[in-house]
Amino acid sequence: MAPATGNGTLGNWASRAYHRGWLLAQANGLFDFFQHNSINPKGGFYDLDDTGRPLDADGQVRGIHIAARAVHCFSIGTLLGRPGAFDVVDHGMNYLWNHHRDRKNGGYFWSLDNNGPVDSNKQGYGHAFVLLAASSAKTIGHPLADGMLADITEILNTRFWEPRHGAIAEEFTADWQPLDGGAYRGQNSNMHLTEALMAAFEATGNREYLTKAESIADLVIRRAAGSVDWRVAEHFDAEWNLDKDYYHPNEMFRPAGTTPGHWLEWARLILQLWALGGKRIAWMPDAAKALFEQSMALGWDNDKGGFFYTLDWADKPAKRNKLWWPACEGAAAAHFLNEHLPSDYHEECYRRIWNVIERAFIDHKNGGWHEELTEELVPSHALFPGKGDIYHALQACLIPLFPATGSLTKGIVEAGGKL
């Protein structure tokens, strides 16, 4: 696919006033869509249909990551000065603290409905997002933030963290028994914990958070991804041996094969971690560059555009549908690479990805973004029933507007909210 992005005379889009204004307008559109439609008066947040109405107004099952991501994103909105954003944070923090939190056994339930826990298991993925929510809420002075940050840190340290591996275990029952014998370890929960640990380090100055993030990155990226030519392996056994044959029916969270979107996500996180750590870990920039280039070479559809959801271990597209979040992570990663390792190639990819987002993922009629497209870039709902999440798209819009030296909250605080 010849990128219809012009030539080098266009320069760096992220430095151009029009592009920056366009990105801010997209972010505002996302804030408008979710802020005014997703609040569930009974607690937590609705998943929305294509037009912004609740998918299940009476019986909505609320996953913990949705509430935690809303807290994170509307903390960003609060830092930017968006009216009403703090109220959304407050709504989410109270739901996390007073409903998702297990007062008997500690930790946080995976999902709830109006009657209480639906899935009472304790997932590393969900706990990672609670840490992110608490860290982001602390940056805006929410009264529950310090208590939640202390609580989730203790749970992660005492229940999930495995010092001999330098990463977390995956999942437990409500009373902390290893789920399914404790035989599974996954990179996805550890990747999002890396993001959250960096945010916690920025919010508190406690270097233990950063040390843990560096430990996870060393295991999942330097050792594991580096051993398979910079394709991020998703699934492992309890000793962190790669399981290429792993299968789970939940294709949203544990798809088989490899997921190029996660290579892109790690490319950005590795550069963020490198910058936060004083650029002292030498392997990180080259690893980030290799992850990004592999994702473009193997995961990008050169014919129609967009990233295939998954590949098999022969590097062939397996699930050929195109999801919004890999495109979001691709744009953010390209920007981080352009800031730290500038090249015409990274800028070309940045523009190419945004062109597909504008053409196919942004819902210009109804608002929000389509979360799933077919291989042909037609909206579909095979995996995602509607529009449930602001997190990936909002960050893609805002990351290019602030210095690539840490998380968005750090960048906004240090810039005094100025774009």
C-alpha cells in the first residue's frame, strides 16, 4: 500500500498547529461521547451501543477495567481543565472502592452487576488498572486516591508479585486460591501493570514501582520477545516458559497466537520506561524500534490498511478483523519513536495509521470510535458489542500533544495543562 501521506516536506505532523488542533478536537469528541452517556446511576459505567445508548441499562455487567480506565481518562480531563471531568472520576473511584473492593478477603472483584459480584475472581489485569486509576486520581487530589493506592500496592506486592520471576501471577479465586491450579502466566496483565507502575512512580516518587516495571520489561521484552525475533509472546506456563499452543475461548483478552497491537503498546511503554529511568538501560531503544518495525512488517495490512488482530506463529494473519486499539497504540508508538528515534519512516507510519483511523475508525455520524472493523474496514461486532471504552482512543489523541517523557498525567502536570 503506497502511503497517501505526502513526502518529507510535510515535516512532523505532531509539531503542526492544525494537526494538534485536530487531535484535541478528536479528544473532546471522545470526552463528550462518554462523559454524557456512560454514567450508570446505579454505579459504574455502561457499555454503549453505536449511537451512545446503554447496551443493557437494567442488567449491565461492569468489568473493573472499565471503571478504572474511566477514572484514569477523566483524571486526564480534570488536569486539562475539562468541566465535569472530576465528577466522573469521583463516580468511578467510589464504585471501585465501595463495590469492586472485597472487604472480606482483600483485592478487587473482576465484575459486578446491580446485585453484587458476577465474577468474584481476582485478576492481575484488573488489579493493574486499579493501580493506574489510583495513581491518576492522586494527581488531581481525589480523597480516596491515597487509601486506594496503599491498598492496591499491598495486594499486588503480597498476592500477585513473584520475586523469583520479577512479574505477577495471573489470577486467583475470591479467597486467593490459585485459579485453575495457577498454571498460567500472561504478558497482557504484566504489560498493563508496567504502565500502572510507571504512573505510580510518577505520582509518588517511590522508585520501587519503577524497579518493578523494569523487571517486568526485562522478562517479557528483553528475554521473551527477544528470543522470538521481537514478537511479543502472550501466553506462558507458571515458570514463564512460552506456550505457543495455548488456547482460551476468551478471544478478547487471551487470543491464540500473537497480537501485533501489543508489540506496538510495548514499543511506547519501553521508551517511556527508558525515559523515566534516566535512559540508563541500553537495550530499550533498540527493542522498541524492533517491536514497532515487526508490527508494521507483519501485522499491518498493506492492501486495505489497519492491523490484523492476531497472527499465528508462522506470522500469517489468524484473526483478520481490525480493532481500534492496535491502531491507537500504533499512532502513539510512532509518535514516541519519532520523539526519541526520529526518522522519516516513523513519521510516515504515524501519518499512515492516522489516515486509517480517520477514514475507518472514527464514527463521524454518531460520535465515538468503532471498536471493531472487518478485514475490509467495515464496522462489525464479532468481539466487541458496542463502544465500551474511551481509554485507548483518548490516549492516542493526547499523547502527541505532550512531551514523550512519561505518562500523559506527568506531561500535562509538567506543562501546566498547556498544549
